[in-house]
Amino acid sequence: EIQNQTGELTDGFHLLMDALEMNGITNIYGLLGIPVTEVGRMWQARGNKFYSFRNEQNAGYAASVAGYLTKKPGVCLTVSAPGFLNGLTALANATTNCFPMILISGSSEREIVDLQQGDYEEMDQLNMARPHCKAAYRINRPEDIGVAVVRAVRAALSGRPGGVYLDIPARLFSQTMSAEEGKKSLWVPVDPAPAQIPAPEAVKRAVDLIKGAKKPLILLGKGAAYAQCDDDIKALVEETGIPFTPMSMAKGLVSDTHPQCGAAARSMVLQESDVVILIGARLNWLLSHGKGKTWGSPKQFVQIDIKADEIDSNVPIAAPLVGDVQSCVNALRAGLKGMAKPTEWMNAVAERAAGSRSKLASKLSTPTPIMNYHNSLGTIRDVLKNYPDIILVNEGANALDNARMVIDQYQPRKRVDTGTWGVMGVGMGSAVAAAAESGKPVVAICGDSAFGFSGMEFETITRYNLPVTVIIMNNGGIYRGDEANPEHQFSCMKFNPETRYDMFGKSLGGEGVRVETPEDLAKALEASIKSGKPTMIDAIIDPAAGVESGRIGNLNIVSTIGKK
Ligand code: OXK
Ligand code: ADP
Ligand code: MG
């Protein structure tokens, strides 16, 4: 102890923070309590940022979005058992979405856990975490903290990015070792996300297929957005003249207003194309597994992905390009140089897209007695046009589908949504991370149901005075707010119609505005963005405006024999 005061010893707390700092981590998202409280205090005392949440799940979502936006692992810190489990939901979501994230949780000592002797918040966390992330490690000795953090960073970032769990039994935090030895135990990994170059014969196969196509299509996914090689992707699109369409979080990677954008002709391009070039997008449920009527005529796929066993996961892939997006895209560009542009096809796509856009435009400006999704989102779109670098967070069912369709994105990585799982509750965590990591204003458009999953984090937003505007699309229920009540009960699909999200926002120290017309909505949004103050806009939407599960109602199973 005497040595400690003279600075010759270090301990688990300090080594962990030294290792994180050395690896470029400046923000931790978390929720403090036994046994990690001191980490938060000391992290702040060192001049770093600790974003302290009200529920670990939201802190975890924030960390994962920080990872997606920055290409560095986002770090989440939680207490043991229940706190860990809340964080684990977000870690699993991060892994599912291919976002790099590290969940660090305090835990109990092995001798008690392993004999199941009933410790405070006892749980075998490491084994719980393992199936839900890319890697899970426990640190048992202070001299191993350095290697554990390096392995966590490398596992999160390399290949297909994902979640990593670090288990730290309470006692480790205060265990000491020589400061000099401790310092030597830390390092930074060299090239943690190495380029993966596609094989020349794989490139040739893809190039030949694309050159022979009559109606090629480029399909951009959030893996392409994550890769941060925006100019290379735009160049591939423009040099080849091939129409592109983005998955939701890839919107803006090449602007939605680009003349080659086929987003507004989605059904047509999926159905009529003959060769589809998937770039960082999986043929999962969001793409109808690459088959069925969504895809119309037979296709041949080129698939760019860093994970070799993603290829052929659903349908045969004619030309796999396994490697990192940037290397693969540039290899394609070299091979496709001077190729004949599919002008006729491109024009047909552009014509369809223009038709859809003008059809939609008239709906967006049609007034209704109570606001609906179209005219409310139309007005939001018009305001956001002037702020192309705002990050838009979007969750809900109808609030999600309609906003994705109506609101154009102009720049890469400016849209964060419910992702691969279509999960509700990501809104506030995502908004905190988006504001914290970008330093720019953030607008979150949330269904009233979706918002409920993480609503208390609006207090987190006001506490850190983040420039976040939350717009609640308030139709009073899940899908819609006008479902009839069964006898003696309030409908399981509705919320209390007296709910005042504007007053809720005010009560937590933010601004709060209730709006009932597109004009007032536009005014409130503009004022909020300009002020930079945390603002809650309670936008009253027609309770009859929603449809069951939005555009994915086909996934909602109903009884074939009727209600009994
Ligand atoms: C697109 N479109 C447009 C525009 N953009 N028209 C005019 N102008 C513009 N700018 C057209 C497009 O061509 C399509 O019409 C239609 O709008 C819808 O487009 P899009 O891109 O949204 O496509 P689609 O088919 O609805 O969606 C594909 C999808 C998407 C599966 C990738 O639905 C998606 O990301 N879904 C996520 C759903 C989710 O996670 N929900 C949360 C669960 S809710 P056509 O005529 O060309 O087709 C929940 O929890 O339970 O219900 C629950
Ligand atoms: P979306 O939901 O937008 O379709 P997905 O999350 O389904 O996107 O797909 C993203 C894909 O991108 C994953 O299969 C992942 O392996 C891949 N990926 C992520 N980063 C890279 C990268 N740097 N290079 C190549 N592929 C990547
Ligand atoms: Mg609703």
C-alpha cells in the first residue's frame, strides 16, 4: 500500500483504462453500480467521456452505433448479472448487424459462481455471452488486461465486425502489480482490420458476368456504408452507369437524389434486373432470401462480402467476391474500365423512379383533418433537405417504413435504424451515440410504441445537453391507435390517449412541443435544430393511419380458423 502511494504499483482499474485509452477509446457508454462504479468516476477524471444511461440495453445500442459510425469498437460498461443481461441484448444486436462493439461487465468471483453459492448478482456471464457474440474472454490476472483488450479490439474489427464480451470478476479491478510491468503489458494491435484482397480469378469471373449483363443492378448494404470507401463506391456506380438501390442504412452512401438511384423503382429493379451486384448486403429476410416473387426473373448474383461463408447462404452465387468492400470495389472498377454503360436500362429505371417520386410528392402535400404519415413526413423531409449532414435515427413500424420511403438521405452513414432484427427500442441509444460521435445535430423519428422501449433515455439526452430532436409519431398505439376495446379490457394494441410526450420531454429538462399540423411540425423542427436544444415533438397522427406491421405485414401470422 505504501508503494501504491508512491506510484510504483498499478491495479486493474488503471490498467483497463490505460489499455482502452491506448486503443483510441474516448467514450464509454454504460450504467454504473457494483462493481464498476469507480471505472466511471476515474474515466471522467482522466478527461474522457462517460455517457451514463438509465438502462444498459440503451447504453449497449449506443456503443454499437458508435462502432458502426466510427469503425472503432464502441464500448459499453455494465454491472453484473441483470445489468450484463440488459447489455447482452445490445451485444447480440451488434453482432447480428455486424457492428463492432465491446461489452465489458463486472462479475462475481469464480470460486463462488462455480460452486453456485449465491453471490450478489451471481451468474456465469461468460458462458451466457458466448453464443451471442464473436468472441468472449474473461480476464483473471491484471497482467492479462492488455492482451485481453487487444484481442477484443481485433475480434470486434477484423473480418466481419461484431460484438465481443469481456468478463471482469470484481476482485481484478483492485488487484495490483508493478506499474512498470503493467505498462509493458499493454499494446496496440497492428492493422486490426486488414484489407482482404479478392483473388484475381474471382474478380475476372465477376467482371465477365457484369460485362455480359443487359440489366445489371448494384445493391448497396450497410456493410458498404460501414467500409467508409464512399468515393470508390460512387466511382464504381458512375463509371459503369449501372443503377443502384440502397438497403435502408445504406441510403445516402450515394445520394438518394443521384440520377442513377433506383430506390423509388425498387420492385422494378429487383424483378427485372439480370445480374445483381450485392455490396455489403446479405440476402436475408430483408431481401426475401434472394428468391420468390420479389425477385421476378432469374438472377445471377455477384456478392462482395468479407465473410466467405455468407456466400450461398440462401441462393447460388454465380460470382462470389470475398474480400473487403474497398479492395473488391476497386478491383471491379479496374476490370470494368471502359465497359459499355447499360443506358437503355438505366433510362427505364430512371423513368419509373421519377414516376414514383412525383406520385409520392402529391401525397406528401395533401392536407388531412388529422396528420397522416405522408403529410407529416413530407414536411420533415422538406426541413431536413437543408441539413444534409444531420443523422436521422428511425424506429417503429409505419414510422420506419414511411420515413425510409419519404425522407431522402444525401450523405453516407446519416441514417441509423432498426437494422437486421427490425428491433424496437434502439432509438434513444442510437441518438445519443450519433450526437456524441458526430458532434452534429440528430433527429430521431420514432413511433410512439418504439419510443416507449427507451423513452427514459431522453433524460440522458437532456443531461448531456445533446442536440437531439425526437419526433414522436403519436397515433396512440402499436400499428394504429383506433383498435376497438374488447369487453372489460383496454385493447392490447393501444396506449393511453392522454399521453403527453411534449410534457414528458419538458419534465426531463428539455423542450417540448405538441403539433397537430404539418406547418407547426415544420416550425418546431426547424426551431429545434437551430437551437441545438434537446427537444421532444409530440406529433399527433391519425389513430387510423397505420397498417399492421407496416410494409412487412406478410410476416405477421394470423389464424386461419379465425378468432375463438
Ligand atoms: C422508395 N419508394 C419511393 C421512394 N423510395 N417512392 C417514391 N419516392 C421515393 N423516394 C418506393 C419503392 O419503389 C417501393 O415501391 C416502396 O416505396 C417501398 O420502398 P422500400 O425501399 O421501403 O421497399 P420495401 O419493399 O417496403 O422494403 C424492403 C425492406 C424494408 C424489407 C428492405 O421493408 C425494410 O427495411 N424493412 C424493415 C422493416 C422492419 O424492420 N420493421 C420493423 C418491424 S415492425 P415499389 O412499388 O417499387 O415496391 C415490428 O416490430 O412486429 O411489426 C412488428
Ligand atoms: P443490409 O442490412 O444493409 O442489407 P447486412 O447487415 O445484411 O446489410 O450485410 C452487411 C454485410 O456486409 C455482412 O454480410 C458483412 O459481412 C459485410 N461486411 C461488413 N463490413 C465489410 C467490409 N469492410 N468488407 C466487406 N464486407 C463487409
Ligand atoms: Mg404508433
